[in-house]
Amino acid sequence: MVALVPTDTREVPTMDANAVVMYAWIVWLALILIFIIIEVFTLDFTFLMIALGSIGGLVSSLVAVPIWGQIIIAAVLAVLLIFGVRPPLLKRLRHGSDPTLSNIEALIGTSGVVTSAFAANTGYVKLANGETWTSRLLPAASGQPLEPGDHVIVVAIDGATAVVQPTPQPGGTVL
């Protein structure tokens, strides 16, 4: 009988610590790409700061810093960027927001013309923007009757009712 002896004497390759450090740049690059992709969907600059911290880890891996050092460098850099750069960046970006008032805020201070006589301090007013609103006379001005054609100004919005007061005229009288 012939004994079968394995003829393949190759060893199975194993990863040593130097190989992990040597190829860590690939992991950092993958993490950077993942964080940037997440940032594109969140638009909050948090993952962008983490990606920039990961760039610190990538650079440290290229100069052969041990893996634990790379992680510490990336984490410290990311935390500094999140708390140091992100808040002023968000404030600067939101500083230029649209100052145009909308909804209820846009109606406060709008002038209008009474379209129907006020009965029991309620009536209809056509505002300068063309909308006709149910309106109520401001309690402080409730002793003054309002007739069609009188000018008013909106001082508040209460649900679907504009709270108005008569507009003072140049001669000091209230219409």
C-alpha cells in the first residue's frame, strides 16, 4: 500500500499587527465616504465634522501612527470640529435666512378698509393685500363706531378673526 502524504506545504497567511496598521488607510477612506454620504442626506454638518475628523485618522495612518493613536486623533478632531466649528457655521448659514414675514406675522400691522358697518364690535374688513377678513374691534377702541370706508389697522389675529383698531388721521382724529 502507498501512503498518501500531502504535498502542498503552503501556510495559510495570517494578519499581523503591522498589516492592520499598513492597510488602515483603506478603512479610514471607507469611513470618510460613508460619513459624507450620510451628511448628504442629513444636511446638519455633524457627519461632515466626523468625516473631517476621519481625515485626521487617515493622515495619521499614512505616517504610521498605531491604530489606537489614529482612533484617538480622529475622535478628538471630530469632537473639536463638532463643538468648535459647527455652531458658528450653522449660525452663519442661518443668519442670512429670509426676513420676509409670512402667515399671521405678515398680517399684523396691515392696513385695511371697513366693508360693512360694525355691529356689536364685529364686521368685515378688506386688507391691503386684497383679502377680506371677519374682524373684531379692539376692546380699548370699542366705543368708536366703524362705518364702511373707515380705515383700520390689524393689531392681532384671533383664529380666523382680525382684531383691528381705527387708524389715526393726520389731524389727530380717528376715523
